[in-house]
Amino acid sequence: MTTLDCDILHPTVAQENQCCKKKTLVPNPRSEFLSLRCASCMQLTTAFSHSNIPISCAECNAPLAFPTGGRIRLVEGVESRPKVNA
């Protein structure tokens, strides 16, 4: 009988991230809400990471992000960070 050189029941974090989201042991979403900071007026805007509509600044109406097939593509100069629940 042969032995495996990896533990199937306890995969590492790197192996878990490489795997398809449907095949992970504990399913979790890969989407999140983001805080986007406008490059021109420094206004914060909340957006969904997998939005299907263009996102613009509420203050100056400058474009912040454009939808792709999956995650949004940020405009150059726009800063983003995950939204914290507070």
C-alpha cells in the first residue's frame, strides 16, 4: 500500500486558495465590499468587488471602476481596501 505525501483532510492555505471555490472543504465567498478613494477629490465610495455596473464618484462624478467578467477593474490612481464592519 502506498502513502500520499500530502494530507487530504487538512490542506494548507496555499492549496486551499488554489482550489476551485466549489471544491474547498469550507466554502467561503471570494467577493467583498471595497472602499474606493477617488484620486481627484479623495472621497470614499463603497463598492462591491464583483459589480456589473460602472462605479463613479458621488462627489465629482469621476469614473472609479469598470466591470469585467468577474472582479472590477480600477481606474489608475484609485486606491482600494476591503471594507471593515464597524
